[in-house]
Amino acid sequence: MRHVLAAGTNTDVIARETIFWILAVASVGAALAMILVRRAVHCAMMLAVVMLSLATMYAMQGAPFLAFVQIIVYTGAVLMLFLFVLMLIGLGSAASIGETIKGQRLAAGLAAIGLLVILILGIGHAAIGPAAPQTAANGTNNLSEIARLIFTTYVFPFEVTGALLITAALGAMVLAHRERTAPKPTQRDLAARRLATGELAPDPPPGVYALHDAADRPALLPDGTTSDLSVSPVLSQREVIEAPPAVRPQVETPAITAESGEREPAPSGQMGRADS
Amino acid sequence: MSPIHYVALSVILFVIGGVGVLVRRNAIVIFMCIELMLNACNLAFVAFATMHGNLDGQVIAFFVMVVAAAEVVVGLAILMAIYRARRSASVDDANLLKY
Amino acid sequence: MTTLAGSASGVAAHALAATVTTVPATGVLRLSWLLLAFPIFGATVLLVGGRRTDRWGHLLGVAMPVASFVYGVIAFFALLGAGHRSQDQHLYSWIPVAGFQVNLSLLTDQLSISFVLLITGVGSLIIIYSVGYMAHDSERRRFFGYMNLFLVAMLLLVLADNYLALYAGWEGVGLASYLLIGFWQFKPSAAVAAKKAFIVNRVGDAGLSIAVMLMFSEFGTVSFSGVFGSVRSGGSGVATALGLLLLLGACGKSAQVPLQSWLLDAMEGPTPVSALIHAATMVTAGVYLLVRSNPILALSPTARLGITVVGAVTLLWGAIIGTAKDDIKKALAGSTMSQIGYMTLGAGLGPAGYVFAIAHLLAHGFFKAGLFLGAGSVMHGMNDEVNMRQYGGLARVMPVTFATFGLGYLAIIGIPPFSGFFTKDGIIEAAWDKGGTSGAILAACALLGAGITAFYMTRVMLMTWYGKRRWAAEAHPHESPGVMTWPMILLAVGSVGAGAFLIIGQRFENFLGPVTGVPPTSHGLFTVPGIVALVLALAGVGLAWVMYGRVPVPATAPRGSFPVVAARKDLYGDAFNESVLMRPGQWLTRLSVYFDNRGVDGLVNTLAAAVGGTSGRWRRLQNGFVRSYALSMFFGAAVLVALLLAVRL
């Protein structure tokens, strides 16, 4: 990372400035988008953009360790955790645009502008000098310097943070735990349930009974009917599609439950099935 | 860039995150905005580290990240528990403490 | 020890210096508390005992005043024989606070023993009379309880050796007066009259209480010896203020102008009450106060002038009112007002007049009580009828009453050798001796008053005892029983002889002189003013005979000219009080009520409404939404940052 940290040359400065401004605009724009878009997943994506640009800024400021930790831990773990929970909980919720609380948006905007002005005033008055020259110690190895600091000066916060992490993990386990109100179904129970539905075997994966893979041949649905969606509408208009021969051996028509007909995976349904 | 630019950027991101907390109704999005605020603070810490020339700011930023991670874990677990009970992730639905 | 040197006033300079040394009581006089103890015991038993004591209550009620009178006589003779005639019996330390020491002590000296004899003697006679007068009243026992209560208070008033104890007695007699005027509570007129008496008295009491406070603030003490000793150091300003305040108190209690309006209404009470309280004793308490305070008055010519003016005005006022009243008791009440005006006039003339004022007071006690008891006897015989136009020709029917009433009549109009002649003439001569314009005017008023007194008293006599019988159909007048006539006879003895006994040979002067000072010049029995007074009295008698004796008395009152109408309306005294005091007072009350309702209550209610409204509005902030609370936290954080920056910048 030395070439990144080395200062002084003009091109270096120009490069830094350009990168900063690009990243700054990008991150502010992504932040604004994050609070304005409707779909929650888009918010998560925008947050990812912000985090990555922040990682780059850390790298530019001579904190490579932090930059990588930001990417690996924050973007890679925390944000993914967010996405998991989003998937589990609520992609379709809170879709309404209107604000339920009167004047909330106006007040929030005013408060934000006020705080912004105050803080800018504050930092404008504060004596934030130029970047200090890198010390020799820092110049050698950022990581070992940070390690030295953590395990000597800040060893007590380190220990406390460790305890905090343990507590957090335990807390998450406790909160996510669900008491079984019924005994856990054994494999025998699961098999009996499946027998009751009439589906003894899982549906064949797509393409098992396919005879052709031409573009004008429709695909087969598990119950033997063709799927119009698998053929281009241009072709189906010209009626060049051949009806496929019956390819599936005649067996009794299996009962089709509503669940398997769903296009969108219902999370409750899936979750319900997953652990019942 | 001088640290003051980074601090200014950090302030802007922080304020945007704050507004997001106030305006959004989905609990997870609110959480993400809080994460944005924490990240903005991290940026400020790192900028101050360059200003002072030592690594204390970076170490603090590191600890902030750790704590933020722990907080996210617990918070999302709580959210899941609430969702299971109420079938809704909107924070406006929890308004029983009204007058 | 109290020493009174000659004061600076012109008239009093000729007076002999009066020296009084007060010593602690010795011998029989140490039991002076018995005077109070007997009536207290009687009052307590009768009032607390209630209906259980109804059967023998009147006997106890009579026995106690008689016992007090017996002790009073013993004490009188003991005092005559004692070396020092001013003896103080300390009972207990009433208020032993650091800067304010007041003892409850009884001072037996010449002035107080005179009053004690009057109060207990005449009081016992009147209370014996009430046994017969109130015989048909079921509440008789309560009546005797109240009468005993009155005696306690009046005796405390005259025996006190400090102004605060005197004030306690003063208030007590006011209370007893209220209770007794309103004795027949079921009569609305009686209740109103009692209230009126009490309230008008209150105005006077304010004067007396302020005087006591002034004494304490100026002299640090309220005892007689202390005040009289220090009053010279206060200067004439303090003495004048005290004198005028004491005059105000005396006006209230003695029904002098301007606080005279209650006396005629007080006749609503039973006749013994009118006789004892509103003729003989309570209304004379004001005169007692002024005479007792003579060292203060000696230093203030202004106060003395005020007293004489009040006395002169009142004696004419009462006399004029008395001429137009058809109610026998109200006529006698007007007469009382007038006679007390004479006493006040005497009290304002300094040492020249004190002795005659007290002598007239004592004589007046006899003949006025006798007149009132006679009126009561007439009412008793005429079914409680008070309108003299319904009387007439009663002399034959009620001879004893007629005789005693007649003797009292002769005494009051000042015919020698009866009481009034000596005492009233003493006052007239003292006024004449004052000299100058004021002396002439005062003497003229007194002489004119004597003439009018003779006129209206003769009118009463003629309308009641002589002439044709104008009785109502069911009236059958009869002489009263012995229990009522004997007191009247004894009082008539006093009417006849009291004045001569006191005045001839300067007997009373010499007796009372040490307390009040003696008149500088002593006159013979028949002086020029005295002759003039006698002539005017006979002229008044003659005029009354012309108007009422020769022509028959109409059964209903004729319309009358303006002076008659004015006199019937108490010379517009009530109207004046109403328009000047009562109505503005009612307006003030209404204004205060309005202000209280709108202003004060409005303020409080507005405050409550404001609080309620504000809280109601702020309550809406708690809408239950987390984001609203987050918003307020955000605002708070912004404010904090701003404050931090403001402090640091």
C-alpha cells in the first residue's frame, strides 16, 4: 500500500482529489437515494454503494486495514445480514408513499437542515488542520501498528467489546429461538404427511421429459401440459408449434395443492413448510 | 484532500441518515439508515486520525464497526421476533402508547 | 402609685391637685373577686344547666346579684374606713408576655365602688322585679342567666385596673346587651334590633380598641397607673388622640351622637333589660370610661371640647326625639339619651364637671330605672301595649305604680328637692362656669334641654296617667304584684333622696374628689342658672299641660308638622346612616363580590383553563409513533449541539 500512502507528487494530489470528489458525490447521491426509494432491497443496494465508497476513502486516508474490514465485515457480513432479514420479512410491506404523521417530513427536513448548518458551522470554526505527516511507525505497517494499539493502549475496550460480542451472539440466539409448541415431527411424521397429500415423489426437475430443445418446442410442465411461456410469442403467433407427443406415462392425476402453483414464493408458506 | 473535506462529507452523510430514520417506515430500512450514520461517524474518526497523525481514530473506528455489527445482530433478531408476533414490519403499527 | 399634678389647662389649674396612691388590697377588700364570682356562678349554672334549672333558676338568678350587693356594701364601708381608698387586688397574670404585661386585677376605689353599688343595688332590684315581670315567660331561666352574665361583665368593666380588662368587660356588656335585646328571638324586629345595637356598638369599640393599642405603643403599658403616669410624656397630640378615641368608644356604648341610632330600637327587649342595661348601667359605661380617663383628658383641651359638644348635641337630640314618641318605652329611651348627654357634657368640663356627671349618673340610675319599671308595670297591666295613645286615666287603677312613676318624673325634670334638681343643676352651673362663648352656648343648650325634658316627661305623664281612658276593649289594667312594686318603691326612695344626699354638703365631691378632682368653685343650692332651669322646667310643664292636659289626646297620632315628623323619625338618624354608610357599604360588598367572581375567580379559572388547554394541546404530541419521538430526539440533539457550539465559540 505504500504507493497509495505516499504523498507529495502533484499527480498524486490530483488523483486523490478526483477520486474524492467522485466518491463523495456518489456516496451522497446513494445516501439520498437510500432514503427516497420505495423498495427496501434498493435501499440495501444503495447502502452498499455508500459503504464501498467509504472503504475507498479509508484506503485513501492511509487506513488500509479499516478499508478491508469495512468491505469484509460491514458490506460483506452486516449488509448481507440485512438482506437476509429483508428476504425473510418484508419486501412488500410499507409500500405506501404517503406520510401518516402530519408534518413529519417537513419537520424532519427542517431539523436536518438545521443540524447540518450547525454542524458545518462547528467544523468550520474548529481547527481542523491539514493532514499530519505520516509517522515512521505508521509508514511501516498500518496493521501491526493498529494491532499494537489495540493490545496495549486499548486492551480494556478490546476485552469489553469481546464480551459485548458474546452477549450479542447469545442475545440473537435467544431472540431468534422459537419454542416448540408441538413435538418435533420425526421423519416418519413427515413421510406420513407427504403420503396424505398424494404426492409420493417430488416433481421431476425441468427438462427430464424433454425430447427436444428447439426454440419452437414448448417446454413441459410437470403435469404433462405444455407451457406457452417457454416459446417466443412471435413463433406462437405464426403457429409453427407442433404439439408434442404425450411423453409422460398415464398415471392418476396427482392432487395439485395451491402452494405449488404460486409463482412468487410466499415467505410464510415457505417458512411454514420448511420447519413443520 | 484535507481532513476537513472528509469531515464535511461525514456530516452530510450523518444528517441524511438521520432524516432517513425519521422518514422511513420500514423497520429494516430505518436500521440501515442508522448504519449509515455509524459509517459517517467512522469516516470522521479516520479523518481525525489523519489530522492528528496517529492511529487512535482508526482504532476507535474499528471498535465502532465491531459494536455496530453486534448491534445489527441483536436488532435484527428483535425485528424478527416482532415480525413473528405482529406480522408487520412497519414501525407505525406500534403506536399503543398514544394519548 | 400615681401622682397627678395640676395640668396645664386653664380651668383645671384652679382645681385642687388630685393625688391617688394605689395600694394592694387589704382586709375585706381582698375578696373583691367575690363581686364577680357570684354572678359568674349564677350565669354558668343557669346557662349550662339548661332546662333542669328552670324551676329554681329565678331564685338563683336573684340570689347572686343580692349576694354581690351585700358584699358591695361591706366593701364600701371597708373602703370608707381604710387608710387608702384606692386598693388593688391582683387576681392573676393575664398576659405575661415580655414587653406586654397585663394583669387581671380589681381596683376598688371611690369611683368603682360607687358604680358597684349602683350596678349591684339597682341591678338586684330590677332582677327581683323581673321575677314577676317574666313570670309567664317559659324562657325565664335563660333571662336570668343572661342578666347575671351582664352583671359579671359590667362589674369587670368598672373594677378593672387596666384598659384591656376594661375592654373585656366592655365587650361582655355588648354581648349581654345583644343577647337580651334579642331575647325574644322569634320576633324579627327584636333580632334586627339586637343586631343593630351590636353593630353600632362595634364602631365605638373600634375606637376604644385603637385607643388601647395606641396606649400600648406609646407607653408600653395599658394599666391605669402606667398610662396616667406616662401620658404627660406623650405630649398633647397623643392625649388628644386618646381622648377622641375614647370619646368614640363612649359614643358607641352610651348612645351619643353620632352612634345613637341603636338605643331606641333596643327597646325591643324586655322592660327589665331596658331598665337595667339601657338606662341605669350599660349606657353609662361610656361616662365611666371618660371620667376614669380624666388624667388623659386633662392634657387635651381639644378632646374635652369634643366631649362637651357631643354631650350638648346629644342632650338636645334625645330630648327632641322624646317629644314625638307615642311608645312609652321609646320616649323614655329618648330621655335616657338626653340625660346621658348631660353626663357627657359634665364629663367634658373637666374636674368642674366630673363629680356632677357621676352624681347625675347615680341619681339617673335610680329614677330612670324607676320610670322604666313603672312603664313595664303599666305594660304588664295593659297586655304589653306600649302605645301611650291607648293609655289614659291609669292613675286610679295602678296607684303604686303611679306614685313611683310620679316621683321619678319629678326627679327627672329637676324639681327641688328631688334628685335631678341637684345633679342636673351642678352640670349646668359647671357649664356656665366654663366661661366664654363656649360656656354660654353649652349652658344655653343644657337649659333648653331642661325645658324640653320637662315638656316631654309631662306629656308622658299626662298621656299615661291622666285624662280620659283610651283603653282597648279587652284591656283590664291592674296593679302589679308585690314582687314588682317593691323594687319600684325602693327605687323611688332613691329618686327622691339620692341627689340631695350626694350633693348637699359636698358629700360626693369630697368622696370622689381624690379620683377626679373637685370643682374649683362650689355653689350654693340656688344659683342663677339653677333658677333659670327651674323656670324653664315649669314652662315646659305648662306647655305640655296646655297641649295634652287640657285637650283630649287623640287616639291616633295626628299628621304633625315637619319638626314633629322629623322627631318621629329620630331626626333622620337612621336615614342618614342608611344613605351614608349602609348603601355605600352594600355597593362595596357587591363590587367586591363581582370582583371576586369575575376577577379573582376568573383569574384562577383562566389559569386552570390555560393549563388544561395547553396540556390538552401538548398531549397530542404523544401520538404513539416512534418516529415522532425520534424527531423530537433529533431536535433535541440539534439544540444540544447548538448550545455546545454557542458556549465554545
